[in-house]
Amino acid sequence: MSNHFARRYFGTDGIRGVANRPPLDPQTLVRMGKAVASVFLKRAGKRHRILIGRDTRLSGDLIETALSAGLTCMGADVLLIGPVPTPGIAYLTWSMRADAGIVISASHNPFEDNGFKLFGHDGFKLPDEVEMELESLLESPEMDSRYAEPSAVGRAIHIGDAIGRYTVFLKSWFPRELTLEGVKIGVDCAHGAAYEVAPQTFTELGADVSAIGVSPNGRNINAGCGSLHPEAVGRLVREEGLDIGIALDGDGDRCVLVDEQGRTYDGDAVLAMCAVDLKERGLLPESRVVATVMSNLGLDIFLRERGIEVEHAPVGDRYVLEAMVRTGCRLGAEPSGHVIFRDMTTTGDGLLTALNVLAVMGRLGRPLSEIASQVKKFPQILMNVKVARKPPLDTIEPVRRLIREKEAILDGRGRILVRYSGTENKARVMVECEDSLLCESAASEIAEAIRDALGEPS
């Protein structure tokens, strides 16, 4: 099976696209539901249950209904839990002993986009080989004639207490010797999947909560709010004199923080804070964490000065987790705000991340500004270039030659990373070095070379 075929539908984080257009049209989604049921029926050898949760996008109902139709017509029972953050669905898949879980979401993308990703019975994202098997089934003509007997058709069951179950799970990880009483928290839920559970969790732990982005209408998810626009919660923090701002994305698996002075901190800063805290408490095996190739060089320097080694994984929280499992690391993160605490959960969790940072603040008795500002970052420029196609970058001679030239100029004092997005038709150009002007000029030239070679979709 070729790599092209293996990745026809699945990207680095499930399947994404424009809602109600292939591959997110009803016909393809029904086939995908049938394929998922086929895989897990074969493996479970019994009647099985598939859990489905989603964010707040307008198209969530359409996709949920189509997938459910495909699953139930094959004899699977479907547990519908409604809008719940992605990590909550991972947890509930495991705790409710479902055979698999499906998350309907396009994360931080605008509402017109949607998609879905799958978790196994253990709450971990499916490995590449299972996604390849699903793609093979999706393309198979045999799927058209596969149905359960009329007496064996599955049921769709609405689960009403999913938010409560997930809230209890989150609160269980906040140290009992600490309290959020009197802590003033601003949270931006991006009009997404965390719009109920985030304010509820912080409030039940005693915090004074000011919440924005909690009025989803199907179209406003991520629109000028959430982790892509932390300035929104930053304004709230300054206007109301809050202690911390927490910006979540549409599906609640990433978190960007704002301190009491309005300064923003990404996943690198969170990784640094939590790594040092764990090491000081003797809870960081082998003094090692996992970051990605996009993490700032300043993070590496900060942690190594404190005796903590950094393992670098490809971009994508599933690859961060794979590296964590391989190396035995308990903590890993992406700059985008995906942070994984492997002792607590199986995927990035924005609320769990915020609770861990609040616990560090509580243990130290210091404001976020003092704790998070210790990492001195190198200037970094990131540019996104729309592309019409994605041939291997090393086969595009003008781009390859220019990258070599710029790397020679940096002479080991910086780095260049060029890759394709796994979820969008974009090339991402990242340049990092001590000279911000050199960063910007190098990134601009490489981006222009890619644009000239690959063009932009019309």
C-alpha cells in the first residue's frame, strides 16, 4: 500500500475538510461508519459500542447522524454524548468501556470546516496501521453490500451525564491540599466544546470565574476568540484585574495562558513550568521531556540548564505521545498548547493543563508572570503558504537550494524547518535565530519560493 493511499483521507490528526463536501459528505460518512464498525466488530468479536462526541459546529449534527447510521446498520450501538472536549471523549471512551470513541471536530479551524478522529478502547488515538485499514475498507466495493441482519441493527443512545463525569475526572487531579478559593480566573471557551465544562470545573474548585466564548451558535466557534486569539481573554484579565487568563480552542485540547499583566504564554512555557515543578518533586523520570521540532530553542536551553533533557518529536500530539511512550517520559507538549500529562490522560487536555499550572502557582505562592517568564525565547518567524499540491519538498530544487543557502548563513546559530500541514493545504515555514530581521527575511524568501513553485489554489 502506498503512502499516498494511506494518507488519502487521514492526516496527522484524523480526517478534516469542508463540511458537507467530500470526504465529509453524508455518503462517505455512512461508509466510514460502516468501516469503523467492521474493524471493531472484527476485533471485539461481539456486539460493541462506539461513543461519539463533538464540538459545537453547525455541521456536527450532520456528521454525527451519518456516522451513526453507518455504525448502527452494521450492528454497533452508538453512545451519543454531545458537545464535550476531545480529551473528555478519550477519557469517557475508556471509563465507559466503549470499544472506540469518535470525536467530531476541526479543533481550531473555522466553523465551515469539520472532521473527526478516533480513539481506541483505551482512550489512545488509533495507530497509523488501523487508519490505513479503515481507508482500505472505505475504498472497498464490498462495503456497499455489508449490513447487519434486521434483528441485529444497533441503537443510538443519548448519554446525559457526560459533562458531569468529565468534570469529576478533572477535579480528581487537582491536589486536595490546594484550593482555588479567591483565585480570579478568566476563561475563553472559544464558543466550543468546553463552554459548559470549563466554567463548571473551575467554579466547583472554588475559583471566581469570568467566562467568555460560552454562547455557541454553530458559526462562532474560534471566531476572534480562544487559543488562536488570546488577546480576547487578555482584555478580560486587564479589565477585571484577574489572576490568570485561560484560552482554550474549539475542541478543548489545547490551552494558551495569559498572566495577570496580560502577557501570553504558549505550550513551551507551560512545558518549562511543569517540567521544573515535576523534577523538584521527584516526579520526572530520567529528567526528560518531549517537545516538538517546532519548539523554541530557548526552551531547550532553559531546561538543559536545569538538568532536564529534551526529546524532539514530529509535529502532532499523537507523535508527541508516541515519543513519550517510547522514552518513558511523563510530560510532553507542543507550542500550540497541546500538553500531555501521561500519568493523568492519553491526549492533550486544555483544562487539565490549566489545572496543573494553577497547582504550580499554588505550591509556589507566586503569580504566573514570575513563574512563566523565565524562558528566554529566540526570535521565531512562522509563515503559512497555501499550496495546490504537496510533492516532497526535497524534490523542489529552487526551494531546496534556498533552504541550504539560508542554513549556511545561520551557521549553526539558528534553524529552519519547512513542512506541510497535516490538516490543511498549506506549507509551514519556520525560521529561528538570534537576529529577528534575519529570521523574517529568510522566512519570507523561502515562503515566496514555495509559492512560486506550488502556486495557490484558485
